Amino acid sequence: MSEGNTHIAVTLRKSFADFTLDVAFDSTSALTALFGPSGAGKTTLINCLAGLERPDSGAITINGATLFDGTTGTDMPPETRRIGYVFQDARLFPHFSVEENMRFGLPYVPESDAWADFDQIVDLLGIGALLDRAPHQLSGGEKQRVAIGRALMTSPRVLLMDEPLANLDPARRMDIMPFIEHIRDALKLPIIYVSHNVDEIVRLADHVVILDQGKISAHGPLTDVLNRLEVQSAFRPAAFGDGGADLGTVLEARVQEPDDAHHLTALSVGDDVLYVPRMDVTKGQNLRLRIAARDVALALEKPAQASILNVLDGTVSELVQNDPAHMDVKVTTAHRQILWARITQRSAHDLGLAKGVPVYALIKSVAIESGLPTVRDGS
Amino acid sequence: MMGSWLTPLETEALLLSLKVALWAVLVSTPFAIGFAWLLARKEFWGKTALNGLIHLPLFLPPVVVGYVLLVMFGRNGVIGAGLYDLFGVTLAFNWKGAAVAAGVMGFPLFVRALRLSIEAIDPRVETAARTLGASPFETFRRITFPLLLPGLVTGLLLAFARALGEFGATITFVANIPGQTRTLPVAIYTALQSPGGDDMALRMVVLSVLLAIAALAASEVATKMIRKRIYGEP
């Protein structure tokens, strides 16, 4: 594929009767997640990138090449933008077989730009056995994989994915996510991924753009953005229906010692170390962890005798009351990691928690998000 | 052979009917697709009026349609005079005029069948084709057109059957001229008007019934084949 990272720059404005989309961002990331509640303008935004909708003003460029420019009137039609688009509903062509669907766009790809290899993509998506089938003979997950393959076969410069897993049940979602990781890593194809499912985003994205009522409310590397409370409150189930998540902390970890004498795996998070039951990993491997705030307890003294394995010391850096019974406490560890804990109001009062109070964070459970199962602390 | 039990006059009427109906349907096909697509997919000023105009032949007495055609396409008609001056073509009192009358009468049925078929095609699938590199024309050629084929076959049959049966507009517009405008229905009418023509009329009635059954069967087979190709239905 292309040398170096693809640079996508977007500034655009589009007004509707009841809301205005007004955004500016650029990205060189492998997978940028576009995140926000329904009606935030996510689909309108990627439709503008694909050329399916026309912004009122602004500019869209990929590696400096202009796709849209409101001042000069440049507006490339979708068929010449060479941007792949995977829709929420697969939209396969009913009168073509799977293979014919896959090859649909081939005649339109300029030879000099073609990088897609049919056999490699079929292999990557595991759809070799489906090639002769008709679309109506496929399951939902199979359809979506074929739709991804069909978009990849046009050798796109960027792949847009609009909630590609939203119509699938949770088990199928888990089946397809590794394929998306493969595309991101093996094909080095930049992906812009629309979702309102936190699990998908934590697992797949390295960059997050949060859209709210047509505006970008947060934008940056995943761990920075997701650990901000005002962002997290937007993820609550109330706002998102299913796929919403409880408050928690996302951490990047590196495997330090895959297997020690106690059958534990040591993970370093910055300069802190966490232990989880032994996993099938190799030393130096990077993992993404999520620690739910309700799985973190706080103590004023280091518990001398307790079954909890992971205890980090730090200080309270923020206290937020989100409901009458609970208090969300942000702890900054001695090694400057951030950790959210959700405790009851009563505990907060009893412990006399306030900004700057030294505490010990007791971590009951760590979820490994990079394709591996949640690991409960063996207490 | 056909000649053994059909008189030359009857054979002539049958062949003329087929020729008139085929031309009527062939010439109206691109227009029917165009109007059906406009009505199914586009919103524009005057859409309701256009829809009404296309359906008018369905509600008007055929004689009225024939009269309007005569006024418009006759040698001195608004359009007829222009056609003659520019191309030397005249529609009055010949088989071409009969084809126009038959085509106009079948047009609403044709457009209706196509419109339903186009409305059943998910426009989002066409959008997907655009994002895969297909221009609007390529999208129509490779996606929309193959998907509207079942509707096209249905529409073709309805329009063809209507054209075969056309009587009122034909006789009003282009009269009753043997070999030119005397199609099967007109010939049946003529036979019934002449003394001792009952046998001839009866034979042509049987012929009409056989023709209708054959057309229906052909369209059923064609639709089945297309559906099987598109959706793999048995």
C-alpha cells in the first residue's frame, strides 16, 4: 500500500433544518473511531467524505489531494474518490454471486492504483467457501464480511465503516472484529469507523473523534479521550441503548512476564505493574486493558491482609457525583496513571475523601480488550 | 400450415396485428423505463400532472384517445404536420399510426409495472455501486436494469396484450384499411358487419385467444428464468 501514513484532513459545515454539522479534524491514524449518540451527525460526516452528500462549505483532502473544496467548487463524485464504504446493512447486489459482488468494482480501478489481491482478501476474511453462493444464502455476519471484501477489492485509499457490526448479535460481533483488526494491521489501510459501541472502539481504535450535536466535543488518542469523565458520561447506557458502558479506565499495557511461578502474567502499565491470571501471550506484547470503575475499591491504608492482587497507591485528583448514591473518584497513581473508581457516597464520606488525599486503589478485575477474554482476579 | 385453415385475409390481419403490437411495445420501452424511473425515484414540480397524463388512456374512452391522436398526428395535426415536413413521415391511415395508437393505449400499464419494479429496488444498493467506482450510467446498466427485468417482462406483456386488443383508438385514428390498419380486432368487427362473416369472425376469435395464451405463457417462462437467475429461486 501507500508509503507512510495516509493523511486525511477534513473541515466541513453542512446545515439542516434542525441541526448543523460543523467539524474540523485531521488524522494519520490506522483506525479513527467516530463516536457519538444517534443524530450526532456521524453518518452525514462520512457520507460527505464518500461524496454521497455535499457539504455547504469546507474542504476534504487525502494526502493533499482535494476531494472537495467549497471555495473552488471542486466536488469529486463518489465513483472517482476511491474511498471504500462498508454500510451498516451489507447492501450486496442480489443478482450477483459472492465472487461477482467482490469483483464488481475491479473494472473501475486504475491499474497503477490497484493493490488489492483477490486471494489475499478472500483468505483474510475467510470467505473462500462462500464464493459461489448468492447473497440471500448468507448469514448476517457472512454478508458483512463479503461487503468488506467487496470494498477492499476496489483498492481504496481509505475505508469508511458505518456501524458495520450494529446489526449483528454480540457473538457475531466478536467473530468479525479480528477481521477488522487484520485489515487495519495487515493491509495498512486507514479506517474511519463509526460506532456507538464502546467495546468495539476500545478494541479497534487508536484515535477517537467524539461528535455531539454536529460538533466535535473531544478528539485525540483513544486512552486520553476515553478516560475523560465528560466523555465517559456520554457513553452511559441511557444515552446509547445497548453498547453503552459503565464508567471505567482504558489503559495500554505491555506484557512483562508471561508466566511466573504463581501462574500469573505481569503487565506493566507505565511504571505500574498489574498481575492477571496466566494468559497465552508473549513478552513485550502490547495489550489494551479496561478497568471498570465499580471494580476499583479505595482504602486509606495499604491492606496488609487481603486477597486483592493489584493494589496501586496514588492520590485523589477529582471527585464527581453522578448520582445520589455514588461518587466517581479519579485517582492519579504514584506513576501518574489515571484510574477511575466508583464508590458509594457513604464510603466517600467515611473515608474523608477530598482532592489530594492519598489512597490505595484495589483492583478487583481487569478486562483485556485486545481479543482476549476478561480475566477475573482469582481472589 | 397456417394457410390451410386461415384465409389470406385472416393471415394478413394476424401478421399485421403482431407487427403493430411488437413495434408499439419496442418503441415505447425506453420511454416507459424513463418515465417509470422518473416517477419512482424523482421529486419534481408537476409530477402529479405527469402521472395523470400518462394514466389518461386508461380512463378515457379509446375513441377519445383516437380522436386526440388524429388531431395531433394527422397530416394537418400539430405534430403530424411537423413530422411530415421534417422527415416525410406520416402516421395517418397506415400501420405506423396503428402502432402509435396501440402503444399509447398500453403505455400506462407498461409504466405501472416498471414503476412498481423500480420502487422495489433498494436505492441504497445503487449508492453502494457508486462507492465501488461505478458511474451513474454503469450503475444503471449493471444494477438497476438487471433488477428491473422482471418488471420489464411483466410490463412488456401487459402492453403487448393491450396493443393486440386495441380497437377504438385505432379505428378512430387510422380507420379500417386492409393490410395497413385492419388488425385482428378490427378484422373481427369487419367480419361481423358483413353478411356470412360469422365463421370468419369465430376463427379469428379463437386465434386471438390462442395468441393471448401464448403471450402469457412466454412471459411466465421468461419471468421464472429471470427470477431464478437473480435470486436463485426454484
